[in-house]
Amino acid sequence: MTTPHITIAGRRIGAGEPAFVIAEVGINHGGSEEVAAQMIRAAAQAGADAVKLQTVDADESYAPGTASYAEFKGKELTLEAHVRLKALADSLGLILFTTPADPPSLQLSIAAGFPAIKISSGLSTNLPLIRRCAATRAPLILSTGMAEIADIDAALAAIEEGGGREVAILQCTSLYPAPAEVLNLTAMAALAERYARPVGYSDHHDGTLAVLAAVALGASVIEKHFTLDRTTPGADHALSLEPEPFARMVADIRAVEAMRGDGVKRPTEEEQRLKAQRHRCLTARRHLKAGHVLDEDDIGLMRPLPGQAGLAPAAFDATVGRRLARDVARHQPLQEIDFA
């Protein structure tokens, strides 16, 4: 069963709702609970809705000697640390969850009480793990970097097989950084149409422009890497946002959402009040006497003086040939009462 909305810790996510903004901490804490706590506080102050970690057992996920093993080994946080960090996030009104990269990490995520699970692009073909994640019945967020449609179909089928019900799907390009010409933000519309689920965008582009464009295009979820210091050594710090620019990004997201409106084309109340002042109306191009039959040269199209109003321009053709019942001064708006 598909649904255009999901709910994470009481927060409704989907079309018509404010974008769910995730500060992607990953392992930018470097294995330090204290740094992770600082980042959670900073993300809350910057206006994030959620913080996402990466929980990885390097010995389960990567072969020794790989770059990933070297990057993740030694940066693990204990279950107790995860529990304390979740309590901190809860106290700040922030949702904390993680990407569990392997079965032991998934068990840690469950034990910590995280209310959602992120399936990263690198895990999107790991169908056995996806089924286990789905079996928790927690809402899932699925990134689609490197994915073909067949891969997404298979991942969603695995989620359904595992008993998962609530899934959001993120457009993503798994390049670090990802250049503008490969972001393919309009793919979000195709994902929404095909899968009838909330869609969003996981950003690896430098800066915030792509995020704002994604929100303008209707992204319901935004994920952006977050750090306290972009100069910190590590794979993700250099393309992450520090707290101040992250806060500006969140403010800009909310402004773009306000600009987006509800999609119904109609004048605002203020525009309605301005229409009589701004639109043209039919006016007399010269002083015209009662009994005169109007021709085209008699009729002007002007913005009248404040407080005045006349027949709309659409009445021009029908007004030609009509006889005046009273004198009309030059520049005076023509009204129905002027005619016999």
C-alpha cells in the first residue's frame, strides 16, 4: 500500500507540509559523543527538523584495506551514547535517527529507540538489510543515488516484503561534490508520479542553491551534510554546511515555501483592492454631448483617477455605436448609466 505522506515521531511529511530538513551528521562527529552532542545542539539552533547519523560496524560492512574501512573504523558510538544523544535531541525538539549499515548497527538503532531509518544510496541494493529495516515497521527514507528504476522497484518490493508501510524517496546523485548539471532535480516529479510516495532531495552539491531549487520543485524532505568546521579532516566535512550557513539555508527554505503558495491561481486580497486603480477602463477621449453615438475614436482606454471606475476594456466593441444619455467630460470613465 502506498501513501503520499509518512509520519516520523509525530511529524507529518509529504506534499502540502513544510519540508522536513535533515542535518546529515553521518560520522562527522569522528566517534566523539561530545562532538556529536555539540552538533545536535547546533543543528537544533540552526532550525533543522532532524539529525541523521551513520551507524556502522566497520568489521561487518567493509573489507579491511578499503578506504571505507579506514574512514569508518574507530568512529563508532556505543549504544549508551546513542541513547544519550537521542535524549538530548528529544529535549531540543529534534528528531534523531540513523542509517544503519549492517545488521548489528540496525539492532543498535532499534535498541536506541530511533523513530526512523534512512537507507543510503550505497545500501539501496542491499535487499536483505532493507527487508530487516522494513520489518521494524519504522518509517523509511530511501536515497536513490546510482539507482536505476529497476533498483528502486526492487528496494520498494523488499520493503513491502518486510512489512514496511511508510517510505519517502530521495533524488540523489552520489558524487562528492555533485556538479549542477548531473543533479536532475526534476526526477523528483517522476518518482512522485511512479511511486505515489513523498519525495525529496539528498544534496551533495556545494552550497545551498540546489536545495532551494528542490524545495521550489516540491521536495518534501531535504538532507544536507552538516559540520561544525568544514576544514576538519574527513570525507564529508568539506561539502558540509557549518551552522550559520545551514541556518540561512533553513530560513531560505521557509521563504521559498511561502513563495510557492498553494498552486491556485487567483489575485490576493490586496490585488483585488488594487484592480480598480491599476486596470484600464473605457473613458471619453473628448467632451461628448448627450445624444452622441460613439465611434472608436471617441473611446479611450485609461487608468482613471483614484476612486473612479468605468466599463472594462472587454466592453469596448459593444460600446461602439451606443448613444449617450448625458454629457461626458473628457477623460471621464464611461459607465452604464451614461447610455440611453
